[in-house]
Amino acid sequence: MHPELEELVEKIPVHLEVMTTLTCPYCPQAVHAAQQLAMVNDAIQADMVDSVEFPELTKQYSVYETPKTVINGLHSFIGAQTVYLEVLRAVDPDESDRIEKMIREARGHRHVRKTDAQELYDTIIIGGGPAALSAYKYLVSKQLITTKTPDTWE
């Protein structure tokens, strides 16, 4: 766990319920992450809940996919990769946004250009992988992009 996340997690009292199924390949990772949080902070309770064995909770939390982690019976999310940030998002959204921005910058993610609600766009490229870059190159070659280039996006 990232040291800064660990420091924040030490201050967060939450109850995590990781809804699982026996055949889900991602459920063990989500359960492991929840248990790690519980090990760092005595105020965090992390439970693994087999969706088949507890149909009343499955219905209550509208579990259609697993792993689904429910935080304090209110906030929930699906997946195993974002357990730490989702817990932080549920408890302190501003701090979560700050850490997500730090992580994106550390990974080398580019800045994005915010859209203007008053402006009409012919094309919007979402993402930055090979397909997005190919789309951008094509649009430039056909002179279909006349606004800011990625180098000037803020």
C-alpha cells in the first residue's frame, strides 16, 4: 500500500463488505485489499460475504456483479483495483481527488482539455492509447481539428 494512503486509512473508521462469488477470479484480490485496510486500522471492519449464501444482503445491495464492495452500507463500487481509493472517496472526496491526480501524474498520464458546455464538437477523442492517437492523426491530416492540439491542452 502507498505510504500516504496508509497514513490516511489509519484515520478512517469504516465497515467494508466485499460481496463475492466462488467463481469470480477478481474476488480474492478485493477481499485481500479490504483485509489489508483492516490490518492497518482497528476501526476498519472488513467482511467477505458470499453472495449465494447471503441472498438478503445480495438483494439489499443490488449485487449483479462481483466483487462489489459496500462501504458503511451506503457507498458501493465494483472491482478489485480501486479498493483503497474508493474507501477514501467515500470518506474524504477532496483528498481522494488529490491522490488520484498524484497517481495519474506519477504514471505519466497527460492532461486533458475540459469541454465547454456551450461549444458544439464534431469529434471528441476519449483516451490516449493507439486508437485515440490514430484518430487524432487522421483528423489532423484531414484538417478536421482546428482547436488546441494536445501539447497545449490544460
